[in-house]
Amino acid sequence: MIKVGVIGLGEVSQCMHLPILQDMCDQYEVTAVSDVAPSLVEYIQKKYRIAQSYLDATELIDKADIDAVLILSPDQYHGEYAARALKAGKHVFVEKPVTLCLDELKELIELKKRYPDQIVMVGYMRRYAGPYLKAKEILTEKPMKTEYLRFRDIILEAPFFIGQTKPVFYPKDVPAQAIAEGGARRREHLDRAIGADATDEMRTTYQMMTGLGCHSFAAVRELFGVPKKIHSVTTASNGEHVVIVMEFEGGFLGTYELVNNQNIVQFDAAIEVFQKTRKVLVKYETPYLRYQPAKVEVIESTDTDTKTTVYGPDFHDAFHTELKLFAECIATGKQPKTNLEDAVADLELFQEIIRVMAEQKKYDNGNGQPGDPSAPDFMRRFASRIAYLHFKQVDGAVYKKVMDEHIDSDTAFDINVMCDLPDGIIDFAEVKRVMDEIGFAGIAVVESDMPRATTAQAFASAKRNLNYLRDLKIID
């Protein structure tokens, strides 16, 4: 019997882990729980008849009668609690992402080397789902050249599903200090992960990747490895809509779509593998409804015929499967496939995704930060492909305000985001040098939007800009 302590008693804990641990009473005994909300701790302790409860997770780790700990707390605390549990001699199951920042994960890996007999498992539950494992078996036993990969998470979050099926206790007594401290710590960890100068949109996209996208990317890399190149990252809705185009070994492209703010009752999470005459489709259902039928669909076609084979339905619960394997790992001493080292690839990839996102924002001419040499860099990078250039000059300080505060375009014009050519973030003297350097012989247009200007103001601005370009010998 494994005595386990559960840290974090929110939706996922109440809907999945605690009921499953109760179902697995022949393998697990929950002897302690912890959360920052007193009413929630009291509710769970009473409901599951748990002996020990704590408002401080570190006290649970240090004092409770446990062999293992399940870390289901907010992401920014995962690394701290996992490290403390290792030092206390406990086995660790930690929900993904194991940490928000790569350097903390690497520190945890080094610490784990001092405790080789302890198990650390990261909760990538989709990689333990029956249909996914069946798809992997099909792709491995009958290998074919992959020509295209599409995977996605276009989902509705939990409240609709659990509102009709599972009562969840939402506490109203979470301490204000805990909320403030958690927010500050999350901000600090994101600073460490993607830089203190990352925009709010980049921070949202990164958290979309670590919170939801990591399920799909981890599953895909187990099948095909890490993408060798991220070609593009396009975002909208302040980072909650993400489309990524990437390239894998073998030269095939993959696309990933993430949409996480629509109120349509669907859970469209899937992996589609296109192999010329065969397509393998793995479809995931919402985890908030347990024991749903899941399947793998394989379409195989010739010039004259086609057939569809459905494997399933499979009714196993992936959360149950991974906790069963966690118990087996503890019993045998064998480390799981979803260990700490395995998780490094995801955080490295997500950092690269944000880097590409930032670069694209920078190269979207004029959409840089003050002093950003985006236009000249862009021209050098794509010199052989550029036949037409279109410039808009913006005031760096005003533009930063517009982006940071998500100001609409009409208001941006009102506060003079557009400016004369000598006064903005594009260095046209450097543009001229690069034009000469690359031998540019195409067409270049400089546009200045002044919808609030009088005719006299517009003519004065145009004259100043024209003289400025002539002084730089960009025009005659």
C-alpha cells in the first residue's frame, strides 16, 4: 500500500485524481491533503475521510505519514514542492508542466541524481491513453513515410462538462496574500523562462503551450521526435489563438492549432498523420468526463478502393492508467517514460516558439520596440526575395504603450502613434546602407497615416519627410 499526500485540491484533483485514488484503494491510501483554502481542505478531508490536512504544502511534505506526493498545485510551485519531496525521501508524481522555466527543471534534474531510487513521474496523461498507444503501435509495426502532420487543441474548458456531471467545491476563502504571492511568483518564473521584456501576448501564448499544448507536443515528439525547425508562429486574441507551422526530420511539415477561449461545446483534440495512402487519426475526448469511448481511425486507400478501420472503442481512463503505472514504478524501481529529462524537450521547444514569435513580431515592419533594427535585419535576411518594401514609421514610446495596453487603432492614431520619418523606430540611414549593401533594385514605399491631421499639417509633414529621404540619398 502506497501512502500518498495530495497537494492542490482544485478542479482536476476533485474530478480525476482523488476519485481515481479512491477507486485504487488496493494500491493507494490518501493519508494527507493540502491546499491554501481552509474550507476546501475541510471539505475534501471530510468527503474522503483523510486523516491529515495542511494549509501549507511544505508541512505536508515534511510532516505527513506518506510514501509519495501528488503535486497538483499551480504550475509555479511544482518545482519547489518536487525538490522538497525528493529531499524528504518521497516519490513524486507532478502534473505537467513540471516547471514553468527550463533552468528550474535542470536544477531539479541535477537534484534527482542524488536520489536514484525515488520515482518522479510527470503527468502527461495523453501519452498513456489507449488510443494513442494503439496509434503508436500501428505506426511502428507498419512504418510508412509521413508526409504531413496536423494536431490541435480546440477545446471548451471544464465548467460546462462538470456542471452537469460532477459537483466541484469552489472555495471562497483563498487568502488574498496567497493569490498575490502566486501571481508574483508566476510572473517571476515567466521572466526566467522567456525574458522580463516578453509582452503579455507572449506570456499568454507560453502559458497556453505549457498548460495545454504540452499534452499534444509531448505526444507528437514521442512519435516523431522534436520538430527540427519552427517556421512560423501566428497568434490572435491576445495569445489564446495559436497556429504554428513546423518541420520534422524527414522534411515533412506539421501544423498545430490551439484555440482555448470559445464557448462551443466541443473538445476537438486530435493528432492526424498523413502518409500518402494512409491516414491515422487519434481523437481525444474531454478528460472531465471519465470513461468515455475513444478510438483510433485508420484510412487506407488505393487508386481504386479505400477502407476505414476503427480500433476501439477503448474505455480506459488515461489518468487511471498513469497512476497505475506510477504504482508499478514504485514497486519495481523502474523510472517512467515521462520523467524529468523527458520534459526538457517541451520547455526548450516552447522557448523556441516564443523566440520565433518575437522575431516575427519584430520583422513585421514597424512593430518593434524602440531602437529595434527590424527593417534592416529583415532586408539582409531576405535580400534575394525582396522586390517590394513598404515602410510605416511609428513613435517607439507611443507604440509600446499601444501594445502593452492593447489600445485599438483609432485611439492609437489619436495619441499620435504614427510619426515623421526622422522621429521613429526605423533607422532610415541604416536602411539606406542596407539597400546599397544588398543592391536593392525594387520598389519601396513610405506611408504615413495621419487621419487626424489638417491639410496644412499633412503637407508640412510630407515636406519634412521628403527632405529627410533626399538628405539620406534614398530618393533624388
